[in-house]
Amino acid sequence: MLEESQLNPAQLAKQRKVRRTIIELGLFKKRGLKKRTKRNLALSSLERKRINNVEYILGTKNGLMNQIFNRSVLILMDLKQREAWNENHKILTEIILKPEEHSRTIQLFLSQHALLHSSAIGNTGKLTLEDEVLANLDEKTFRNYPAATPDTKNSIAWHLWHIARIEDMTMNILIANDQQVLFTQSWYEKMNNDFSHSGNNMSEAEIAELSSRIDFHSLIAYREAVGRQTRQVLSLLKPGQFKLKVEQNRIKRLFDENAVTQNANWLTDYWSKKSIAGLILMPATRHNYLHLNKCIRIKDKFHKQIKNPL
């Protein structure tokens, strides 16, 4: 499958439709679908259409049986990927400060990071947490605020904005001492959003404004650009640099560029005590992981509420 950057708008729309189809196939019961493949005519027209869509994109002659196998693997991988991600994060924590493990650290980080962004970034062929968030994500669900979930009421729009901003400022100001991605390629203007800070300590009115105004496609593209830049920044680090402490003049830049507001100075106090390794282990990885999982729970609950209104 071509990377998204190589596709024209029509091809991109088709690829996203197929990605949704693959996710939807996961709703089928594995055993029941296996039985029904022995008598294809028993498949519903909707199921047949979904399977044909996947057969077309995969280009397989025996697409039905192959997709049954692939879908069962994907169902298992959803949990297995999460378990593996957490185990690998523990390993990353153990080796990141060891200069002799530098190459391994970089490769493990790139693998971990790839599962937190669009599958186009890591080019691994695996569905990622962001892919799962975006599958069947319509704008109403994306903008819904307040969200009725136990651990957050912020919208998916806010969560994706927040993790993109946190990754951008920590990687490009605190580690690279370079320009934020936000102020390149007119991302700030494209997203139609008046906020340039991290989103911490926002009022309910501000969250509602961001959720209703921010441009969906530009935000997704901005987050992808941030992810690609992070991978470049980390790949250029030298052995021993993970031990370096965050420089205070870079903390000052966060305020100068309104990346962090004065009422969120607890955040900069936290980062100022960290090494580069600490920023890698939280803002660039674990922080994304936690918020993407929240997005998935928000989406699932909102879709269930639509299907089963009180």
C-alpha cells in the first residue's frame, strides 16, 4: 500500500475507507464467519461489500479467507501490541541512560514512537493507535465536548491538539533548541486556532472554542509533521546526550513563545528537572500513549450512545 504522502485526494479517501473497513471487520465473530465462508451465499450484502473492498485493496484472489485470517490476527494484535508496547517502554527506560546501548535505544524509540502516530510515519505496515483513533472518526465525534467518559471530558480535538503541542515544544525547543513545527509551513494559520500553547489549564469556554474551530485535517497533518520531526531530532542525538539536563534558557523560550502559559508553570517546573531521557520517556512516548487511549474510549462511548440513545 502506498504511503499517504504519495496518494492523490481520491486515492487517500479510498485508503481511509478501506482502513475503516478493516476495523469494521473486527466486529464479526471469528467462529461464525469461518462457518459461513463454507456457504458464501449466507453472507449479508453489507458483509460481502466490506470483504470485497478489502479484497480489492489487498489484491488477493483468495481474499476472503486471507482477510479472515488477517482480521483474526489484527484482533489479537490490538491487545498484543499494547502489551508489547508497555513491555518495550520498560526496556527503553532501563537502557536509555546507557551510552553503550545508544543504537538500540534509538531503534527501540523509533519503533515505540511509530505506533503512536499514523502508520505512514513508521512505514511498518502495522495499524497504530492513531489509526485506531481515526478509523470511523467523524467530525461530530471529533468535536464533541464535553465528553462523557470517567477519566476525561475534553474532546478528541483537544487531546490530539494537546499531545501534538507537547511533543512539538519538548522535542524542538527543550531538546533540539530549534524552531517549533507549529510555526513552519503555516500550520498555525491552517488549523484556524487562536491557541499556540499546550492546552493545559484551559477554561471550559476555551476548550469548547478550540473543539469547534480547529481544522480537523490540518490538525492531523500537523501532528504527522511533528512526529516526523521528532524522529529526525532523536536520530541525531549522540551517545551520552540522553543524560543531559534541560537547559534553563530553553525553559524560558517556552514562555517567550507562548508555548506554555504562566498559569501552567507547574509544567515547566516539572520539565526543568528532567533530563533528555525523561522527555523521551514521557512527552514523546508515554504521554501520547495515554491520550490516544483516552481518544479511543471517547469515540467508542460516543458511538455507542448514538446507536443506543436513552
